[in-house]
Amino acid sequence: MSQSDLTFTDLGPVAPTAAAVLQRQQDIFQAAFDNNLNVDPATPQGQLMASLAAIVQEKNSQLLFLANQFNPATADGVWQDALAAIYFLERQGAVATTVQVRCTGLPGTVIAGQDSSVTPARVKTADGTVLVCLIGGTIPAGGEITLPFVAQASGPVVVEANSVTTIVQAQPGWDTVANPDPGVTGRDVESRQAFEERRRLSVAYNSRSMLASIYARVGNLPGVIDLRAAQNRTDAPVEDNGVTLAPHSVYIAVLGGADAEIAEAIYNSVSGGCDYNGDTDVTYKDPVTGAVEVIKFQRPEEYPFAISVTLKKNATTPSDIVARVKANILADFYGQPYPNLDDGTAHDNDVTRIPIGGLVYASRFFCPAISAGASQLVGVEIGKKGSALGNFVQMTNREYPSLAAADITVTVED
């Protein structure tokens, strides 16, 4: 085997060093010219040998990349999609932020949605975010109806409570809009790390009667942003991270997705006699037996985060350090790449979105702050918006995290 070739070992393929590949090219040329060549890289023949060695190295790098695409832990793109397809899983696409908007006006006024019109109604937040009506409706006798609107742009667009203020195109009979509650923040296309983590937890997709079966089926539904699964196998109620589980029951908290599809996925994953928990009831009819059952699951409540960052200014601190730190922390919170990565400081592994019911440490946000240019980071504190901040946050299994740039405070000390 040539010293330019890959070596296949029990630990995988190993490429030769650049020096070994170059030496091999020099040996070939010397053998052809009776060892009379000057192999100095400054000579024309030396340059030719170095160029050929670089081509071999590039080939070796491509083969190493290809080999890594057969490993679920390192595969990416269509290679990762192919491995996940073995488990009947598909990468989740980008999901737009969903907001429940209260529309008031004259009874009988029709507000068009994407389900019934190519020109659905649109509203706008105070900061200019445009939302499109997802499912239309008619204002009832009470003069008020709440309809789901989605952000025109997909991804983690934050919509605060009471921020929807304007009807984009005036319509007779439709007077005002408001959103008493914040929107459910969307996400970008499922990242490599997030997809691999879900695949690892979803190998039971083609099974039944296990908690992992429910997790796999519900997690693969379109529009599902996050979920939390728990169970109680005992014959007595059990407390689990702030939630009481009924005897012999499952608890599924789901962010995003359609109620009917979630209920069907749960029903098709459990065995007869299993009880449910949650605040959302969906009646499901078995298409084979005709049996009717009420499926329960949880729609988690928002847990709005506040984050405080303190840093000392020095000669290398960027003039826009406040905006840079906020952007990086917001990206980290939702499992997105840092927009500012000046010094290369990042998590060892790709970071994923903070999950429902998660335990979050303030130290998670050291890397995004330092990457933004906060080379003298004093500290980071986190907590619930409007409450005291500290070193960590423990959400319950009925709470999902949210964060807006306005709730990130950056203090720069001289």
C-alpha cells in the first residue's frame, strides 16, 4: 500500500501526514530520474511535487469526509437525512412563530386565512414583524374572535405579548387586533446536532407501548418544535418535576404541531388501558374498531427568561459589544449558530435549543458572550423575567423557555 493511501483500522480510516505524502511524490520522481533531481520546493520540479502531494491530500480529505457520513454522530446534510430515514424519521423544516391574535369588529365580518384564501389577512407588531392569518374565521355575535397568525418569516422570531397592534390592510367591519399572550417562537430548519439528538432518542419509532415510541412519533410530526415525555408505571400518583402524573399514565408536553395529529400519534403508540395527563383534550376515533377515546396531552406555558451580562471594557472591546452579546446569546438560547464568532470561542458540541422543563445554567451563556468580544467577562445571571436572577433556572415539565433581545441586559464597566 502506498504511503499516500488511507489506512483502514478498527477505529476508522487514517490519512497519512502531509510530509509523508510529499515524501512519496519525491520518491516517485527521484526513481524516475535516477535520484538526480533537486527536490527543493523553490525549483520547478519541487513545485510540481508539492502540487501533486496537495492533490493527494485533498483526495484523502474527501474520503475521510465521506467515511464520516456513515456515522450517525458525524453525518450531515442529505447523508444524515438518509441515516434517519432508516428509522422512518425526517428532518423538521423551519417553523414560523405562531401568535393567537384577538380580532374585534362587526359580527359577521369574515377574516380570511391561508386555509381558505390566497390573500389571507395580515397584521403587524409594533416593531414591524408581519403576521399572516393561518386559519380564518367569522367574527361572532360577541364581536370578538381569536385566530392563529404566523410570522411571515420562518425561524425564531420573538413576538411579545401585547405587541400586535396594526391591521396591515384595512377591512370594513374589522376594527382592532391584540395579542394578550406572547407567540410560540418558531425555529430554523432542524440543525445537525438537534436532528441527531432526536434520532438517538427516536429509534423506537417503529415500536409500540414504550415511552420512546410516543416520543419518536410525536417528535416526527410536522410543526413540532419541542416535546417532553414522562410516564408513571405505578398504581399511585407520582410527582415529576412539577407535574403530577396519574397512575399508569403517560405525560406528553408538546410545543407546536396540530392537536389532532398529536392525539393520533399518542393513541397509535400506547397500549389499551394507558391513562393520559395534560390540559388539552382531543377526541380520537379508532379507524378500525370505531372505539372513541379522549387523548390528553399538555400544551406548555411560557417561561420568559431574563439574562444579565456584566463585562469590563478594555482596548479590544468592540464598540457595538452590547448588540453583539445580545445577538449571540439569543442565537445560543434557540440553538442557532453565533452571528459573532470573533475569537472562535464556542461550545465543544453544537448547542441545541433549551428544552421544555430544562435545567439551565448561567454558564451556558459564557461562550456566546466571550465570542462576541467580551474578553473580560465579569458574570452572567439568569432567571424568570420580573424575578430575581441567579446562577441557574429549573423549569417544570409544563413550561417552555422564551427569550427576547429586550430582556437581555448587558452592562459594560470601565
